[in-house]
Amino acid sequence: MTSNAAAQVAPTQSIPAIGTEYGGGTVTGIVSENGQQYLVITAGKAHELRGELGTYGQDVEGAHSYTDGRANTEALAAAGSELAQKVLALEIGGFSDWAIPARDQQELQYRHLKPTARQNYAGYRDGDNPSSVPPGYPYTEDLPAKTDVSAFQDNGAEAFAEEWYWSSTQSSADTASSLGFSDGLQLNSDKFLEARVRPVRSELIQ
């Protein structure tokens, strides 16, 4: 996660718990990349954006990471994605290193901040997250359950909409990974479709 590692560091002795307000947003979980761990922080609902992810048929080099949303977002922005450019322009809580979450960062948003008690889609390997700490296993119909973080519960001030959200992980020249917050279904969606984005930032844990 080379784009973020040098900017901010979260000391191991004081890692804030999931659901804690920290670093310009809410702590969402931890991902591991290349032997290092990164705290994932989700921006507030007021900073959600909506739009097309990119150009259908354009394979963007550098936008295939499952863990480094910042690198993906920078690559997408350089390739002309207006949505990615808007996210890179955000400054929230004094931080300017926001990104469209990579696939495994985004999965933590649903796993830990799921807005409703609705059953999860559990048809294949939705929720499988080998990058998370601890590793995340595929969803069952009942797990994850509705979040106990009150602000993110349905009708809460920070709740995710029961709609589709983009990740920044490109699956092919035509598609990128997306997640439906109504039931946790993960799909590769055409990049010209409009969906929401809830930005994240990362801090290296030392």
C-alpha cells in the first residue's frame, strides 16, 4: 500500500476499535498487504459520491489491487475517471489521502457496518476476504449480522444505503468489483454503470 504508508501511522499499542471515530472517519477493520497491516477508516455519509467508475473497455494498469484503494484510485483518476478524481480531491478531518475502497477494504464496510438485519446473500463466496485481519470467511445467511454501531444502523446518520457501491478493484477492461449493501452480494459490474462510493483511507499499523 505504497501510496499511503508514509503519510500516517497508527501505533500498535493504541489501535482503535471497529466503530470508533478516528482519523477523519470511522474505523472499519484491518487489512494485510505484503506482511504489513493497515487500519481501514471509512468516511462519513456526507462524503459519499455517485457516478460511473470509468470507461468501459479501458484496461487501467495499476487498478487491480484488492487491498490498496489509493493506488487503484490514483490509476483510475489518471485514466480519466471523474469519480476517482473527485475522491482524490476530498479533504475530510484534515486528511487528504482518501480513496475508493479496494475490494477487500470495501468488504469490511459491509461485514462490520451492515445497516440492516436482512439475510445475506450466501450463494457462492461473497464475503471471502483473505486480506482482512483476521481473515474473513464467506457470508452465511445470518452472518454478518446488523451492525451494533448505532450511527451505521438503518436510518442512522452514517448508514449505508441499500444500494450498489463501487470498489476501485478493476476485474477486467469492462468491469470492476461492486457490492450490494442490501444483502452483501458481490459482483463484477460494468464500469459505465452508476453506483455509490463511500471513501476510505488507510494507516500503517506499527
